[in-house]
Amino acid sequence: MSTTYKTITRELGDENQYYVAEDRVTEEQIKAGDDDGVVCLCLSPDAADTIARLLTNYSRAGGTI
């Protein structure tokens, strides 16, 4: 079974945070401090999208993290 990953954007005033997380993770979960399923926090939306895409492709190819 493969895991898919996505990017979650949190807007914090004048700053955005971009989280890479398993597809099951919600923004509310992150706001509550629950980081289960969160892979990383990025400062760049492009980097977050790239990491999410690469992790999903790796998982679909049979790799595990």
C-alpha cells in the first residue's frame, strides 16, 4: 500500500508556512500541535510541492520511509 503526500499551507500574519504531510493530515491537526504524519516544514512552496511529489512517487514505486 502506498502513501500519498501533500502540501498544507498555514498563513500566519505576514508569513506562510508550508508543511509536507501524509494525505490524512489536516491543517487543524497541525494547529493543535499534532505532528503525526507531518514530514517537514518548508519556507518555499515550490520546495514543499517538490518534496511531496517525490515522496508520493517513491511510495508508489514500493519504497518505504
